[in-house]
Amino acid sequence: MSILVVGTVAFDSIETPSGSAERVLGGSASYFAVAASFFSSVRIVGVVGQDFPQEYLDLFARRGVDLEGLAKKQGATFHWRGRYHEDLNVRDTMELHLNVLSGFVPNLPESYKDAEYVFLGNIDPSMQMEVMSQLREVRLLACDTMDHWIQGSRHELSRVLGRIEMLVINDSEARLLSGDHNIVKAARTILKMGPKRVLIKRGEYGVLQFSDSSIFATPAYPLEEVFDPTGAGDSFAGGFLGQLARSRDHSERGLRRAIVYGSVVASFAVEDFGLQRLLALSLPEIEERYRRFLQLTDFHT
Amino acid sequence: MSILVVGTVAFDSIETPSGSAERVLGGSASYFAVAASFFSSVRIVGVVGQDFPQEYLDLFARRGVDLEGLAKKQGATFHWRGRYHEDLNVRDTMELHLNVLSGFVPNLPESYKDAEYVFLGNIDPSMQMEVMSQLREVRLLACDTMDHWIQGSRHELSRVLGRIEMLVINDSEARLLSGDHNIVKAARTILKMGPKRVLIKRGEYGVLQFSDSSIFATPAYPLEEVFDPTGAGDSFAGGFLGQLARSRDHSERGLRRAIVYGSVVASFAVEDFGLQRLLALSLPEIEERYRRFLQLTDFHT
């Protein structure tokens, strides 16, 4: 079972209270793809510049990620520079250079068009629409977005929301999108915009999943050291969709377990800078932490 | 099985985005006692002024709370005035009048001294010590505190911590007490100060329980309307100790279930101003929401 992700492949320059990293491999599609690769084969749709090093392409290749849909364009790769506060839930974007990403029109290779599991990562909603229009028989379509598109591309975004099955966003984005401060109300408002399910990521506080008929709440895996929260949300989405594609179990129970797998992968992602921890990770480690997660939250059995 | 609580019995004046309430019944011992009263008999140790109305005493009596240890002194009752932000996790104290509470020395009635379950609510650590010194055969001693005592009465507080079994505090207090920003590290530091278990309340994000050998994490019950968060922490503690006293099950499993009962009672407490919702609550409603809580968090069965 193969997953398709469209999103950014980027250089990230990161400063956290624990240290810093310069121009490391980042971007929503990168985190998602590596996270999902433990469960399923993954195909990336995105764009990089001529400055994108072979070394980074090799990292994807080592995780078996299909790069046929990753275009290489004249110009520089998307570059984000961010700084985290001591409260790692808060970060400032210091620099943002779209570079080759601006004006990029995704063009899916023929072999990608029958993808069954698709994640529209955090990019321009018009690119998300373009990808959707090229797909043939999607089984599950999930989407992320951010404040920039909620505020600046509302109309395009609402068209996307009308066509997807799941929205995966963080709590401040849910508040902004819905206009409701209360997170339960916010989720109910967003469900009316189209998606059958809304997953709300709350960083170190866990995840909430809403549908018309149910709510699922889970804490995050408690960590003694968080080095770099960058990509945690995309790693969550990658682990979540990866496990769904692996299990093919879309029942409420299957979805809940996939959410916990996503949380587990995200908990590894933040243990080191950039993608380092995920690139050194193994499936047995994920399964072991999933079992710990079961113990840590269990008052049911 | 009877529970003893020492803490404040107060007039609260509250302003939240949903409305306001003037001089309603409040204080840590009040919320704790009403919350615990659904599970066990409860005895209050505290002090009120001559302005404390019979009507409020009657509210306790209707919940079967024993008031023999509630002293009535010359002067005015403790009064707190607070204002909540739209983000209900943030509040400002506008006025704080200790009144009869200042210089109060608790004196336990003879019938209280064999209490087995004891909660030292958020008051001066020297008063908490005084209560401990009068107890004979405590089975479980739990304690709360706040920034004011952590900063101003560190020495007294550390003596209290050396003698209790459980500390029940919120996340910002845990950070302040330990000097660690990371909440897992903070809990580990606090465990070294004496308590066998640390329960960290995170408001709408749930609760973490730490011991030397285990961690338990649970989300809070998601609510569509939160009118007034005042007393949520004490209601949690009351539900928690109440259920422990009812079940007498101090196993890891019993403690976890008690934490969820505490969370359930706290979720009711915030649904209306002051103690109104708890005073209108019934045990079947608590049990029903406990069952919903099981469903809402279950990926184990």
C-alpha cells in the first residue's frame, strides 16, 4: 500500500534552547515521508532547487522513499529559519524564502495517480487542489494547512476542505479557521466545512480526534528531553497515515490506534535536531514505544 | 471512610468571558469537600468570619459535610477576586483579603484526629504542618500548594513535602517548585523532595501522575462550554481522594481510576459559576461521565 505526500522539501535553520542546526533537511513532505516510511512505501510530490544536495536525496532513498515526483528547478530550495522559546510550544519564524516553491505547479508522474492514501501537506491550497485533480481513486485524503493560508487563501482552502476526508491541524490553527476559542466548538465548526474527521494536534498535550459521532482524546508521550519540535506535526501525520495504510483498518478503533502510532513517531522526531532521530529509528523501536504508550494511558483493562 | 480537608473557605468574586459572580461560596476546602462528598463523608478544617452566611453553611450540610472543624472568628471571611482571560488557562488575581485566615491556627476536633484520608489544601504550609501534627493514623496524606508558598515559605513547604505521600499541583507550580521547565524532569525533581507520587494538573490538557516506577497520562474531558475554571483543581483533588476512600484501592490501577474520577468531577465543576454545578450534581451523573471518559480515551480494548 503506497502513500502519496505533497508538501515542502526544504532547508531548515533551527535554533532551540538546546542548540542549533543550519540548513538541515526539512519541510512538511520530508518529515511526513520519513515518518510514514516505517509502515508503507511513500511517494513525494514537491520541488527543490539546484542547490539541493545529493546527500539529502540519498537520505530519502535509504528510507525507500520514491522521489520520481520531486521536481528539481532552476533556483534555490525553500528555506525556513525559526527560533523556539524556552516554552517549546512557541516559535518565531525569522526568515522564510519560498524560492523555487513560488509558482510551482505539481505534476504527478503517471505511477502516482492511483495513490490510495494521500496527504496534502502544508502548502498553498491551490497546489493541494491541483494534486487532487490529478488523482484517480483515492481511498483516504488527508490535509494540513497553516495560519498563512487560513488568513490569505480562505476561498481556495474552503474548496480543499470540501473535498477531503480528514483535516490534521494544530489547536491555534483550528481556532483561527473556525473563529471559536473553545476547541470542541472549533472542531464542530470545522466538521461543517467538509471533512468527516478533524484531528487537532496539541503538541506536548496530545491529540483530539472529532467526527460527527465521536471524540477521541489522547495525551502525548511524556518526554524528558525535547531538542527540536520542528516537524513533529508532520511526523505525527506520517505515522498516522502510515499505520492506516499498513493496517487498512479505518474503523474507529483502527483510527485511534493509528493516532497513537502517529504520536509515537512524533515523540521520536523531537528527540534530536531535524530528521536525525527519525533517520536513525527502527520499526521495533516504534512498536516498543507503542506498547509503553498503551501502559502509560491504561485505566481501561 | 472519612476524609479530612484543611483549606480555605472563602467568598469568591469571579469574572470570566461568560459572565461574573459576586461573593459566591469558594475556597479550596469548599470545592474539595463538595467534590469528595459524592464518594465519602468529609470533614472540613478551616475558618470563616462573622459575615459568613448560614445559607452557605446549609449548602455544606446538604452535602453531608461535617463542619465541626470549621471555626468562626471575629472579622471578615477570606475574599478572593479574580478575572479570567479568553484563554481560560490564564487568570489575574485582582484582590486578595486574607482577613480571618491570617494568623489562624487550626485546632482539630477530637473526632477528626483518626482521619485516614487527608488533603492539605492550598494554605500556609505552617498550617498544613500544624494539622499533620494533630493527626494520629493517616492512611493517605495528599497536599496542594501554590506559587505564593513556593516562593515565600520554601523552608516550611519542604518540611511538608518530606512528610506527605502525594503532591497535587498544577504544571506552572511544578516548574516553579523544581526549577525545571520540562514537566517530566520537574516531576522527577519533586519526587526527590519526599512525596511518593506527584500529580500534575494541566487544566484542559489533563493530568500526569508520576512515581519512581511509573507514569500515567490522561487527557481532560473535552467540554464545549467552560463557564468558570475556579476550583477545578480542588474539585479534581476531591473527586480523586473521594474515589480512593470509597474504593480503598491504592494499587496503580486504583489510583489511575481515581484520577479519572477526579477529572470527571472537575469537568462538571467548570460548567457553571462557583460551586453551582457541583451542588446540583448526582453520583449517577458522575458514573455516566466516567463511562464516557472510558470510551473517549480507549484504544486499549
